[in-house]
Amino acid sequence: MRALLLAIAIAACGGTQQPAPNNAAAGEGSATPAPAHDTRSPFEQRRDAACKAIAPRLTSCAVEDAKADLAAGKTTADQFKLDTDPKVLQKNTEEFINKCTSWRDMSSRQVRVLEVCYRDAPDCAQLRECLKNLEPAK
């Protein structure tokens, strides 16, 4: 089930930006370099924010699924330990974020689905159901 949840989210797959500081106002010789200007479009910023927000929830749900699989005898205790190792969980979260934020064909509707599911689906079952809406519109 956790593979299905991650597959759905990966298959589919902002915050307000501060204006770049004026170096002349800060003094050209200032020791603090100006932060890099964000060149992403507003759509890309929304997509990336949604991907980063929902990723930890998906990882948490994957752990919940792994616990259920262990309890049902579908997996071993050793496999459960591997699946829920903090390093593995962190890597899975990072991989999801990387795939989701690099998804070029994601529509505005799909970004909205991620935002709404993150906001309105309080548990994994509801999140899983909500993410079914990531399927491309027909």
C-alpha cells in the first residue's frame, strides 16, 4: 500500500518571495553577499512548496502502512526495521521531493490537489483517497 501511495504522488507530481536587496543601498563593499534571486516561476514555486509540504506526510503514511503490514504478517520484523530506518525514511522523503519538484508536466490543477490534500486530509486514509485526484484530467 505504501508503494501505491508513493507511486500515486510521484506520478503526479508558494511561498511569497522577498525582493532582491539593492546592493547600492547595502553598500557595494558590504561583507554580506546578496541572496540569490529565485528564478523559478510562481507556478514552480507553488509546485515546489506543495511537494516539500506533503513529502513528510507521505513518509509518515508509509511508516503507518509498514506497521500495518507487519501486524498483518505481510512483512518481517527485519524488513520493517529496514523500511522504517530514519536514514531510509529521510532518503525516501528527499527522493520524493526531487521527483515531484522536477515534474515538468504537472498541471496547476495537480498542484492544487497537493495543496488541498495536505491541508484537508488529516489522516493517511483520507490523504490516500485525496491523492487519487492527481490523475490527469480526462
